[in-house]
Amino acid sequence: MKRISAGLITCLFCAAPVAAQDKDAPSMMERGAQQFLEGLLLEMEPALEGMRGFIDEMGPALTDLMGKIDDWSVYEAPEILPNGDIIIRRKPDKETEQVPEVQPQIDL
């Protein structure tokens, strides 16, 4: 019995440092995910730089536009015409929309 308990105690003391290392070091899955995200960030960096330039140029105009439009829900989705023009139509008002009256049917 003493040999079994001594062996168990020895195994526990040997396993403690291994368990501590597992908690500190990231797993292979975590390292792979981290490398994937770092690679994705490197690939996206030129596009993000282009977006930053777009925001610098168009930011004031978009801010001005946002101040002029109170409620975006009253407009339909933008439509791009073949010549490149973009149209944003206003949805028809429900109050002014004409609802056709249904004539009652007579059963004979």
C-alpha cells in the first residue's frame, strides 16, 4: 500500500509542472487561429488604408448628408442606373397612397 501511495504522490508532483505549462502556453488551435487572424490583417491592410483615404475625403460630405436626412426608413434602397447615376427614391406616403375600393360581390 505504501508503494502505491508513494507512486501516486510521485506522479502528482511530476504532473504539476506539466499542467502549469499547459495553462500558460496557448494550444495549437489558439496559435493557428492567431496566425490566421494576423495573416488576414496583413492582407486587409492595403484595403483599410484605401478606406481611410475614402473616409478622409468623403467624411465631411457624408456628415452633411446625414444632417439633412431625418429618417432613413422613408427611403427605398439605392438604385444604380446603367449610366452610373444613383437614385434614392422616397417611399410613397401611406396617407396619400390610393387604396382601390373592393366592390361587393352579389351572390345569385
